[in-house]
Amino acid sequence: MKITNIVCKLEAEDSFSIEEDFIEYNINDNKSFTYTFWRKQLESLPSFFTETSLDLLYISLFVYGADRIILRDLADDCWSRNIKLYLPVIAFDKWYKNKGVLENILNFLSGDTWELEFRERGLTKIEKKFKEKMEEKNLRDLKVDKICMFSGGLDSFIGSLDILAEESKENETLFVSHYGGGKGVKEFQDLLKAKLIEKYSIKESNFLSFYASAKNGIEDTTRTRSFMFFAHAISIASTFDSDITLIIPENGLISLNIPLTNSRLGSSSTRTTHPHYLDLLQSLLKAINIKVVIKNPYQFKTKGEMVKECKEISFLEENIVNTMSCSHPDQGRMNGETEPLHCGNCLPCIIRRAAIKASNLVDKTRYRDENGPTATSNYLSYLIGLRKFERKFSFLTIQTSGPITKNIKEFSELYLRGMEELNSFLEGHSEKFLP
């Protein structure tokens, strides 16, 4: 069994090494990794980060970097890798005690086998600098009770609208975004942010955006990206004295992540918001004393139900075109396209189109390939998957991507409604591509 050892570092002065062959990975070396966490936007937060939340952030960056630089094709089975990380942490005792919990989270999320070894460290120079600045400003009057993940997608936009439509004057919500290389994400995040600021007169400082990219990243599956995305928000939440609810807006069908076709059993099948993953993450936060409650308000709703029940339906309809749901929006650059577009035929695009149709709203979104050869092949594949679908086995099918141990009836019914939504769209569209 091949194990890839990665010695993780934050400073060039760190002389730690091991006897076995290893990759040295310093995420503060711009030749290896780039991230933008330490920026002026942090100075608006009320206090410095807790030790465990800061550790969690760095662990997530190291994990994401490792995920990108190690090809799955080189694994024994060309998929599941064996990765051992040697990690510098501040709260050594807590991480040593909860090592197994964190490894289980990563194993489930990425489909690999992770082994973690911790060593103790102190604050870096940049951490000390920001700690002094944040303690000097001492902005304790900022009252926040929610942080909402803000991806630029349709679901996250609906989640933001529902929060802002009912937000109290006593508390504010922060919106946290992440973007990486390529086009098709930040442009949509920035556009939607501007729309929300204009409509609700909220401060631009309520939106925090972070960039992270592994240089020379060669593995494209990036299943651990969500762990990094959430870790940014969790670290932000730790700067507040009160408990924070972390809102992760995602429709329940995508969250269950049940593959429609055999091709989605592998790299395309991620577990970003799977209920089991979120439960594991919540148990870790509790164990390391981070006061964050993870909540997906749409866990039992289809995407179509999310659209129909949005509290700002008219504003949503105006701005659906400004949201991005596609899994590869910048793929058209190979054909000379200068702006990101929805492909129209990947599963996220199909679920999006089915949801908008089910809600009877006008979809002004431009789709790159609605009726071409790739689209036709995908539609037929999805239809075959739908025709193999058996309602009576839904309680078993929902276990496909991970264990569901509670709310089985609710998840089963959600799955049935989601499949009906998809089927209605595809059957109605089939005359365009069936022989």
C-alpha cells in the first residue's frame, strides 16, 4: 500500500522533517499555494480567532492542497489515495484527542484514507500582527447571530434572500464566499453581492470573500473543497462571543447526492452537504468547543420547492440569470468564449432547469449546449437512470452516497419529489433529442 507523506509547514524556518520520503508543503510559499485569508477585511471582526478554529482553517487548507497535488490515477485502485499529513497546530491536546473524528470526516468526504499527525506550534508573525490589530479595535458592538455560505449559486442566493427578508434589527448576518482558479464563480458572487447591498442597504463589510489555490494542482476531483469553504466561515464565527448558526443553503436532492448514472459513482459524486458529513462536522465542532451550529434549512426541500417558496420571489426571478449552478462554467473558453456560461446539460444544470420549470418562473439563463451531441447523450443517460428508478426502494436508495440514520421517511419523500421534478423536465424535453 503506497502512502504519500506530506510535511505541512507555515513558515520557512520550520525545520521539522521525518525519516521516510515526504513532500514538504508550505502553504505560505507562493510557489506552492496561494490564499487570501489574512486581509484587511478581518479587522472588522470583534476579536481574534480561537486556537482550534485557526487550526481548523489551516488544516483545511493543507488538506485541500494535498487533495489537489496527488493524482488519483496513481493510487493502487486509481481512485482511493493513502495520505499522511504532518500538521502544525496550536491546540495540540484537543487535536490529538479528536484525531479519529477528523480522519473519519476526511475519509468520508474524499473517499481516501487520511492519517494525521500533529505537532505543536506558536502564532506566526502575520497572526500576531492581526491579533494585535483586532484586539486594539475591539469591535464588540458588532452583533451577528448567523453566517451564510454565499457561493453565487441559485440555492445560496435563495438562502440569502430568505434570511434578509426576515432579518431583525438586533442582529446581522455575515456572508462568506470562496473562489479559486478559473472563471465562473467570483463574477457571479460579486454581481449578486451588489444586488443584495442595493436592495437591503447592508454594508459591504458583511460580505467576506476568500481565495485559495494550490499551485500546480493536477487532480481535478477536489472533493475536500467544501471542508475548506466551511472552515473559513467557522473561523470567522469563532471571533464572536455568542453562538453562531452557520447556514448552508442547499436543496435536499443535491445534498443526498444520489447518482443518476454509473458515471456519477466516482469523481463526479461529491458529498459537500451530505447529512452524514454535516453531522460528523458538527460532532467535531462540539468536541473542540467551537460554538457553531450547522444548519441546512432546505434539507427536506427540492430545488423547485426552494424556488417556489422563496420569500422574495419577484426579486429572485429578476436575478436567476445572475446565479451560477453549472459544474464547469468556463469550459467554453476552449471554443473562444470570453464569459462563463451554464453548459445546460450537467446534472446541476438539469436540476436547476427542472426547478425553474416546476416553479413556473421565466428562465432567461443562457445555456451553452442544450441540444448538441453531449447534451443529447447526457439527457438519455439521465432518462435511463430515471426509468430504472423504483419508488418502493427509495428508503434504500437514499443510502447510496452515505448513511442516513434519522429522518428516513422525510428523506425518502424528498427523494421521490426530487425525482418527479427531474422526470417532469426530462420527459417534457425528450422530443427534442429522442429519435
